[in-house]
Amino acid sequence: MPSTNTRVPLSVLELVPRSQGQTPAEAMQHSTKLATRLDELGFHRLWVAEHHGTEAFMSSATSLILGHFANHTHGIRLGSGGVMLPNHSPLMVAEYYGTLATLHGDRFDLGLGRAPGTDPITAAALARSASGLNDFAGNVLDLVSYLGDGSGTRVRALPGEGTNVPIWMLGSSTGGAQVAAALGLPFSFASHFAPQQMREALAVYRERFNPDAETAQVERPTVMAGINVLVAPSEAEAHYLFTTAQQMVAAIRTGGSAPLAPPVDDLSTVVPEGLLPMIQEFHSVKAVGDPSQVVPQLEQFAAAHELDELIVTTYTHDPAMRQRSFELLADAWGIAPRT
């Protein structure tokens, strides 16, 4: 097994999941407790992903949640994974994240995506702007300008101007990869739910990366990728607990928005047989098992795609089992705890 200094940084993607029997307030309390623990354990980043109109995730207002997390953590980087930019005006995003940086210092990342993060009816209610690649790239340029020195624009983001909050481009296809490459931005690929175009997207990003772009924030192609993870003391328990995430996928794919369900011994008893292959495809990028199994799976995934960082996502019905999974992962990966 490689020494721990060859392992890439580990970060966590948070959607403030709500389990059956929980109120929204209780779900947020559990996520806040987890944020404090992830900080103590030494994870690199904690990102919150924007979702709307679902009973499963309470992460619609990312900047508010991140500000709350900032008051309960000390060293972990916090960020959006991401803000769905067509849902917002670039100026307002700059003001929100500029406010966070002004209040809490250089602890924030601004991950940007194009997807609606919801169903078409809710997307319409959000009054989304155009999300084509050219429109999206133009909005990113405006946002970079607002967070920079303010030159080149008559509109100012105050607070926000001069904070230079680091920007990441998110994507699940070659579209996001093209924008990230053209603008010289780090790229985070959503392989935890859409792995189909991963190799193609990363190749496009690396081949077209422009380090000389005025918006460039990294000197070389820099890639983070998502992976589904569940660690338990035994392989059998890990796969049992993972059935909650599998039921969640089945609900999403059939238009449901129910809170997370308890685990089951046999997935086929609660999920129609025809959905099982789709669930397997959705979760084809995963590391589930005991610590001795999960660590090599993560290392192999990172090595196969030459990743600079992994961002893991974990769902369990019992919040205590989710926290335990991250504790086991941190110990097995050799992350140094924060004092």
C-alpha cells in the first residue's frame, strides 16, 4: 500500500440530507454537527451543493448554510459544490460570497455549475437565465470581475470586490470542461452521479487548458472528482447501509422527493427490478466496504484519472452512521486531525 503522503486530499460534498422522521431543522442540526467533526478530522474542504424542491436535501440556500458552518468550524475550507449560476445574477453571487469572505476570511471556494438542480417546473419558478455555454461563460467572466479589483465594470460588488474568492468550474459533461479550460479554472467533475463522460471531459479539459487566460486561477489543469463512499467496520454492514443511497437514487429517477429511507436487507424488496441496473450505473463510481477495502478503491480511482483531489459523498439514514463512515475514512486515509 502506498504511503499516506502519496494520497490526494480528501474533501466532502454535503447536501444537508434529511432522513425519514426528521424535520428540516433536525437535518440542518445534524449537518452542522458533522461539519464540526469533519473540521476536527482534518478533511480539506466541505462543499454544499444547491438543490431545490426536494424533501431529501435541505441545501437550497448554499451561502446561508456555509455562513452557518463557518461559525461552527475553524480550518476546513468551505464552498459551493456548486452554485447553479443560471439560477442567480452574477452580481448577487459575488455579493453573497464576498460577504462570506469579508466576514470569515480566505476560507471559501465558489464552485459554479449550469444545471438547474431541480425539476423543470421549479426551475421555471427560479426564473433561470440562459444556460448555454457562451451565456454561462459570460456570466462567469462577470463574476470574476466583480470579485477582482472591479476594473472593467461600472457595477461594483460591495462587499465582494477585491476578495478574489477562488472559483471552480463544475461539470458532468464536456461542456463544463470546455469552459473550465478556456478560462484557466480548476475543474470538478460530477462522477459520483454522472460518470459516463468522465474520461472524455477530463481529456478535453487537459488538452485545451489555457493558463494564460485573464481569468486563470491555476497554472496547470487541476481536477477534483466526486465518488460515493460508505465505510463501516465490516463489508456486509457497509453494503447494508448503502441501500439507503440506492433507494434515494430510485426515488430521484422516478420523480420522487421523499426523505432518505432506512436501509434494507434486500434492495429488490423495495425497488422495482427494472430500476436496479439504473441504480448500478448511477453508483458505478463508488467505494463501499470496510477501511481496508475502501482505501485501495479510492487510490485506484484517483490514480486512474490522475486526480488532484477527491470529493466524497455519503448518505445514511442514521446520521451517526454517516459520521462514523467519515471517521473511519479519515483514520484509514491517514488524514492529520486539526488542533
